[in-house]
Amino acid sequence: MKKIVAISALLLVNSLSAQFKINIDVPAGFNPKEVYLYSLNGSKDILTTKEMRKGNGWQIAVTKPYSGMMKLYFPEGNMSVNFISENKDVKMKFDTANGKISNIDYLDESNFLMNNIQDVQQKKEYILPALVQIKDYYKADTQFRKALDTEISRLSVDAQDISRFPFINYYNTNYAKFVEKNPARKPVTHDEIIDFLVKSNEMLETSSLMRPVLLAYLNVGPSTNVSADVDKLLKAVNTETPRGQTVLSELIEIFDVYEMKDLKNKYLTEATNLKCTINDRLAGTIAINKNTEIGAKFPDYVFNKPTKTSAKSLAAVKADKKVIVFWASTCSHCEAELPKLIEKYNAMKAQKIEVIAFSLDSEKAAYDNKVNNLPWINDSELKGWYSSYADTYNVRATPTYFVLDANNTIIAKPDHAADVISYLKLN
């Protein structure tokens, strides 16, 4: 009996040590040695674990049950791979070209199926309407028309059996109902979306559907009072629950991204005034906004590889005022705005004003090419939107500006380069 109990205990320990494993095979020439594994909460990537490479790949043990979207991020090459978990083993391999991932083979059944479904889904959304429009220009008995009809039939029917895959079934059912662009579908109502958000299981948070469903809710029309619509939603999901707080966090970020400042401030205040226990997601949203509001001390940043300065950190730069710019070489708005600051840079220096620019680039060559033409302090982690300061400073778009005083207190948050120039009286 003792032996049986001991074996049972051992099996229990082993089952708790790994819910499932992720196996990644890569070519010998693939350089990254480290990989980060992310799960998902709403639209926020959550770092689950880090793993060092062993031989030609990685084997990552996931210790907690998880069904939903996941992501692998290779920081040394700023590359990522998206996949799903059905709380079962995942296996993939990929090819590379010029040091970048060029082709991914999903070898487990769940991801192979999901990849095929999403390929058809994209074609249904963007190609099927065009095929339907052009088919009548060709006679029914021609080979091309027959080929068009075959493809239209294939894309119009969901022939995949997904009943054995709970997450795939959940994702595709609700994507089709709430997110997919389908003129033939009856528009969803506020009440239908509220019912979904209230009654959905925990896969809502891990599915990547929460933000697009909330955007669908905000776009239900016609509506004369967005604030009243949001109040109705938040009352239903109950902001004293984890689900309600995640929804509230997502809405604050949506209003931030779309520069709906009044709505953002209203619901950020509501979040701050909650008297109940706050979940990590909403607490993070509150903290980021508090740290970057006018009057707050701008969080310090230790430079990575700065240009045109010997200072080791942002706080160590000595100036009466500092203009902080978050930009990217691929940003068309930055291309239009930065020259306006360059034109006024000498006037800034004369008033002991310094510009410190942080790039959200990921390609070193593109960054270096742009930085050569920028006269001020520049720095970049070359991790794109994975850069640490994207979250630290609540950067939702480029360019983003802050103006600091000599003590690194935020004194202005201009929207455009022209606003920076006006605030500093450099016109």
C-alpha cells in the first residue's frame, strides 16, 4: 500500500510540474540563445518564463493550466512567433533567412488547425468579397469562372471540425460573431456584447478578443452618448470584479490611443477611486498614468547606447528644461515633425533646453541612418514596441512628447512638435 501511495504522489508531483511543454526546433544558424514566453491578459502580454537554448532549440515547461494565445519573443533578434495553447503540448520548427524567421511549421494538431483556419479567415474577410464581385464578369463555362466558383465555395463554408478544440472553437465562434467584417451578418447590439462580456469564461482574457469586442461595442450606432453606453457596460461587468477591472483598463487604454481625453480622464478617475481590491492589470494602468501625468516626477531611465552625451541616465542630463521625444524611423508623422524641432534646436540650446529622443526602432541600420541627422541625445533598445520605455512612459503612438523642468518633473505633454515650440516660446 505504501508503495502505491508513493507512486501516486510521484505522479501527482510530475503532473503539477508541467501542464504542457513547448518544443521549438530551429536551424543551427539561428543565433538567439534566449527566448521569452508570454501569455495574454486582455490585450496585454504577460511574461510567463524565460528559457536558454539547448542545442538546436528550446523545450519550455508550462506549469500552470493555460488555454489561449501565447507568444515567443527572441530579444536578441527582436523577433516573435504567435501560437495557441489548448493546454496540450506544442511543437513547432521554423526556417530562417538573413537571420530572420522566414517560415513556421506548426507540428502539433491544435496549432496546425488554427493556422489553417486563420489563413482561410483572412481570405474570407479580404478576398472573398472581391471574388464574388468579379465572378459575374466571366462566363460560367470558362475554366477561370469554375476556379472562382470553387474558391468561393471553399471560403464560404467552414468545413473544419473544431469541436474537439475548446479554445479554437471559442475563438472562431466569437470572432465570427463580434469582430469579423461580414456585410451579410446582422449587426450586434450593445446588449449582445454586454451579455458576452459578462457570461464568457476565462478564455475571454486569453483570446485577444477583448479589445476588438470593446471597440465593436463603442462602434455600435447610432449612439448619442458614448459615456452613458460605457457606464451601462461597466455596471454590467461590475468594476469590483477582476473581469470588470480588466474591461475598465482596456477602455482607458482605448480612449488614450484614440486621444479621447475626456473619456480617458473620467474612467481613469473612476478606476483610481475604487475602494475594492484592484487586480494587477488595472493597478498597472493606474500606476503608468500616475507616473506620467503633469506634476509627476518623470521615471528615470538608464541609457542603453546613447549618442551625443556622456551622461549615464536621463536624470543625469543637466538642463533647465528637457524635451523628451518617443519616435521611430518608420513613423511618417515623426518624419514630418522632427525637422521642426531640428530647426529650433539651436534656440533651445541657447535657453539651456535639451532634447532627449528615444527610438522605438527594431532595425539597427534604419535607426543609425536617422540618428546621424539628429543633433540631440538619442537612445534606443532596438526592440520596437517591446522596448521597456513603451510601458514605463505609457507610449501609445509616435511621436509622443513630454517637457520636464530641471528637476525632471513633467510640466507639459504637448501633442505635436508645433505645441512643443509654442510652449517653449520659440516661435
